Amino acid sequence: MASKRFVLPLCIALSLSACQSTKEAIAKEQTQPIWTTQQPTSEYLTYGVGSASHIANRTEAQLAAQESARLAIAKQLNVEIEGITQVTQSQSNGDFSYQVDEVLYSQVPSIKLQGVKIEEEFYSRQNNTAYALASFNKVESRMHTELDIRQLDEDIVKANISGLTNSEKLKDAMAIKRLIAKRRKANDYHRQLGGGSIATPQSVKDKDKILNDFLQSLTFSISSKLWGLENIRNQLAESLTKQGLTVVGDSQVADFQIDFSVDFQDVKRNNTYYVFANSSLILLENSKEKAHVSTQIKAASSFENMAKANAEEKSAKMLSKKLTMLIIDSKI
């Protein structure tokens, strides 16, 4: 009988101990780390906190939180990079070489983040939310970026314009300009990572000047086999000049010749004049076709003359823009 009195208190004690351990385990599991609400900071690392809520599968929730953390880091870097490039792009000198630099820079793919690590994870059963803390080593990435820039400098200096015709030389020049655009974007990225701007070697500056001088030396003449298109010819010359190209008169010998044509169709409906224009442009070098662009536009106005003028202006702008992009993209 005495043994039963000892057994009962022992069972109660074990039961209380088990309950206490369970409560402590639950409390420990539900203790939310401070990084889930306060993102850590570091001189060398960039942190990103991600979360994913109300996903039934816990594994999928954790994966979603990890991706969210990576995106948080990428967003921080992209925002700061945009802030840097906006300042650079505002410094226009208005020539074709600047136009080339800006277009090629915009075409360089964004630098992909490599080396992002998931430092910690936490899952809150109470909130049904997964959290992930990711880090990105700026110092290590900065070192790799600097090596890439040095290699680009070597490639730029080694590259040369070796084409025989102006169109071939133009392709060579654009290829080197693309390397310079890559260097510029990598340098912006290196600066964003806290490494400062890596000075451009004088040899690279000299090569860039050679390219710019060549681009600015190219000349274009404009003509049309059709009569009565003098007004749109002037519009086209003005639009190409705004793009940075050098347009010369018909009496001068040009590196490239532009032959264009426009077909207008007029329609009047409900006291409104509509003009439909089908226009095309052929770029020639030594009487050989190098590129062909076309465009269709519509213009409208209450006045017939204004509708025609709007159609001419729109056609000229569209043709000049398409031609400029073909030249920059080395598709001539």
C-alpha cells in the first residue's frame, strides 16, 4: 500500500515535468529572431530579409522566403545603381557618339548577383510564415568585378578597326563600343559595392576618342526619286541631325546615301482630315544597299495641311530612329 503512495507523486511529477518541457520547447520555437523585423547591417555584407505567408507546404514556404530574401538584396543594389547611372546619363554632349554610348549602355544586361547565401531561417507556426535571412559579400564581389574591368580594359586596347569599307569599320567600332559600355556598367556596379570608381586607363580613353572621331566623321546624304518630297526630306535631315548623324547636301560626296520614298493617302471623315503614310528608306554605300527600313503612320487634324505636315514629321522621326538603331546594332 505504501508503494502506491510513492508511485502516484512520482507520476504527477513526471507529468508536470513533461508539460513544462513541452511549453519550453514551444516557447523556444516561437521566439522570433530579431532579424525578421530589423534587417542587419554590415560594412562588408548586404542583407536581405524575405518572408512567405499562408503556404500550406512548409518546404515550399521556406523556398519562397529564400527567394524573397534574394530579391530584397537585388532590389537594394538595383535602386542604388539606377541612382548612379542617372547622373551619368544627364551629361549629354549632343553628338552621335554620345547617342551610341547611351544606347549600348542600356543594352548591357544587368549584372547578376552571385554568391548570395542564406544565413538563417525561421518558421513561425503562430503566423504560418517562413522567414529567411540572406547575405551578399560585397568585398568578394567587388574583387571579381575589378578583375572583370581590368580584363575589359585589355580587350578594348587590343581591339582595332580593321574593316575595308565604312560599313565594315562601323561594325568594328560598335563592337569596341560595346566593350566600353560593359566596362562602364561594371564600373558603376563596383562603385555601388563601395569600391569606388576604377579610373579609366589613358589607353582606353585614347581608343574611345578614336572611335568617337570616326563616328563623327561619317556623312550621309539624302535624296528621293519621287518629286514633291522636299519638305519631308528636310524633316528627315533635321531628325537625323538630332540623332547625332552628320547630313550633307546632295552636291557633296557622302560616305552613305539615303534614298527614301513616301506614299500618302488622304481621308476625310466627320470634318477631320486623316493622312496615312507608308514610308521607306534605303541606306546605300557605293551604290550598294546596306539597310532598308519602313514604317506606317497615321496623322489627323481639323486642317488638311496640318494633317499632312504631322504625317511628314512622324514619318521622318520614325525612319531616322529606325535607321539610327540599325547602325548602332551593326545591322548594316
